[in-house]
Amino acid sequence: MIQKLSHNISSYLCDELNYDDEKREILSYGLQIFLGTLVKVLTICILSYVFNIFKSTMVVSLSFVFFRRIIEGRFVIYDNDINR
């Protein structure tokens, strides 16, 4: 469903902007990622609101984003793991 929607949106945008097929594929992929993430975030927000844990869910989510920015997605290597 998300793939079809992103394909339709990217086709429309590429027709309007006179982009070629390669740019359409790139735009379609980006839209798939964006729409998929949007669905996940909305699902988490709605379910946390329904279960009355919205505030704590937002604190945990924002903490995750904050730490992810600091660590930049790298794995942490400890000294004892290097010698294995």
C-alpha cells in the first residue's frame, strides 16, 4: 500500500517537474521511507495515548533521538571486546 502510494505520488511529481525515470525511482524510495516512518510514529502515538502512557512514551522516544544523535549510530566497543 505504501509502495503503491509513493509510486503514484512520485509519478505525479515527476510528470509535473519533467524528471526522468531515475529521479522518479529515487523520489519513490524516499517517499516509501518517509511514509513508512510516519505510519510507525503515528501508530506509537495513538497506541500510547489509548493506553494512557503518552507522556512517558514521548520522553523515551525523545531520549532515544537525543542519544542517537550523540552516538551517531555507531556501535560502542569496550576494551575487553577488542581482545576477542
